[in-house]
Amino acid sequence: MRVYNFSAGPATLPESVLTEVQQELLNFHGQGLSIMEQSHRAKMSDDYAVLFLQGGATGQFSLIPQNICQPTDKADYVISGQWSKKSVAHAKEFVNVNVAADSTESKFTTITPQADWSLSADAEYLHFCDNETVHGVEFPELPQSDKLLVSDMSSNILSRQFDVSKFGIVYAGAQKNIGPAGLTIVIVRKDLLEREGQKISPVFNYKTMAAAGSMSNTPPTFAWYTAGKVFEWLKDLGGVTEIEKRNAAKSKLLYDTIDASSFYANPVDKAYRSRMNIPFTLANAELDALFLEKSAEQGMINLKGHRSVGGMRASLYNPMPLAGVQKLVDFMQIFEKENA
Ligand SMILES: *Cc1c(COP(=O)(O)O)cnc(C)c1O
């Protein structure tokens, strides 16, 4: 029996993908050996290089300025939650960071409106985190800027359509919406590969890795293989347009349930609510432990909120079915009746 895993990451994978992986594990396509024992290959798009790197999204916090900037260059950063805050802490070792906006004061329940950002005229790029996994805050649309946009999409890539041509760099750790941990996707506009960056190991150098098809050293082959299967799974069910609709329906169901109740609450400004990570509190925090115990008994796990936020958090990444969310809201309503 599989449980519904609401973890923020490493997150749930499609069951069909896991079954395929299991079937192919000992003998991949009749070759008598597993994917982990095979050699490797990859390919790229026209205007953008798609790099398959290691080091996590966290690695990219420093690697972006290291690859495309000099330490004296300037870059604008928007702080809208824990991850963008961390990206600033790491980036400022390698570039002159201007914090253009910071919603810390709101406890990250909103995003500073763009009219109030203090952007610098000479910034090389504008960095933002499209979806804040811990606080459940998501950009409803792209910031308007003639600057190079750089975005951490670790927890919402492939969950909705976006126009990649508006971006210089999009990056994401795989373990939220793509596949197993150990793989980091970096989509980089090809002209940026020619920027003079800083001294850096060749395995983290975008140009070197692009030229080598992300294989200037041994890649995490099993993570690549499984991510490939998740991409196929997503294409088969109708691609990003279809999953975008499903994700909207899933998050609406949970938000509607929370908003209709005076027992549950979500603190985030409605305009900026995440479709992927939904934090919520119970009217009485002393009931948290009981909520977690009872939900786990019914096969719904990892609902505990991040320690910095408290309460609960349900992560509804692509592979989480509507049935999982329905089961959660049914449980929530019964729990409220029994304990309110
Ligand atoms: C999980 C996460 C990260 C960190 O990813 P690692 O792969 O652990 O480095 C960074 N940004 C966001 C938005 C995340 O959700």
C-alpha cells in the first residue's frame, strides 16, 4: 500500500515511474545490466542550453554569479521567503548584491509589489524565487524587467507554463517536481555561456558543461534516468498544459477547504498563494501532534510544517493526484468536527 506523501522534498514520484524503474532495475531493456551500470548521453535546445548538474539548487546560489559576473558587478535580488533569503547570503560572496525588495516583515506572507522595488540601473540580472517552498508564496506572474531575469524554480518548474525566452537562467533542484535528489537542472541562454565569469571548477562551469553535454565528469546516471521517465510520464498525460489545470484544481480544493473553515487558516496574501506548497495552521496548535498522528494512520504523511513556520504544510507537486488531496480535505473536515 502506497501512502500519499505530502513532503516538500524529496517528494512523491509517479507510481507508474517507480514501477518501471523497479521492472528495469536488474535488466535495462534486455541488456542484462542496470541503468546505474550503463554509459551516459544528453542533448540540448537551440537558444538555451539545458544543463544537468550536481550540487543542488543551493549550489546555484553561488554558481550563477560565479559563472556570469565579476565580483564587482551588481545584481538585484528580491527576497520573498527562506530560499531567496539564502540565495542572497550565498550570492553576495561573489557579486555585489542589491536587495531590491524584502518581505521579511510580513513573515513572508506576501511579495513586495513591484512598484516598491528599488532596482539598480546597472544590475547584471534580477534574481527571484518563483515559488517559496517553505512559506508557500508564489509569483502569480513574471516580474516586468528589461534586465536579465534569473529564477529559482526548484519547487514549481513543470507545474505551469512559462515563457523561457523571458529568462537568462532558470534553475531547479530535481527532487521537488522532477525526480530523485542529486540532479540540478540549469536552463541557460546560450549567449551567457560567453560571459567572463570567475575562477571556478570545470564541473560547475556552464560553458564547459554545455560543451560536454553535461558530462565533463560522471553524471548521476540513475537520477537522469528516473527524471527522463518523469518527463515521459508528464508528456503522456498531456504535458504542462494538462498538469497546470490539475494543479489548479488540487490547490483550489485545499484552499477552499481552509478558507471555508474557521478552524484552519493559511496566512498568505491570496494574490501570492502557492499552488505547490500550502502551509496551514490549526486553531489550536496543541492539536498539531494529534492531526499528524491521525493523518499518518490514514496513509497521509509528511504534513508537518517547516520548523520556521510551524503548523502543517501540504506539498502538492505534479505527481500528487487529486484523490490524495480529496482524502486530505475529507480527513481535515472530520478532524475539525471531532476537535473544534
Ligand atoms: C529545495 C529548494 C532549494 C534547495 O535545493 P537543494 O537541491 O537542496 O540545494 C532551493 N530553492 C528552492 C525554492 C527549494 O524548494
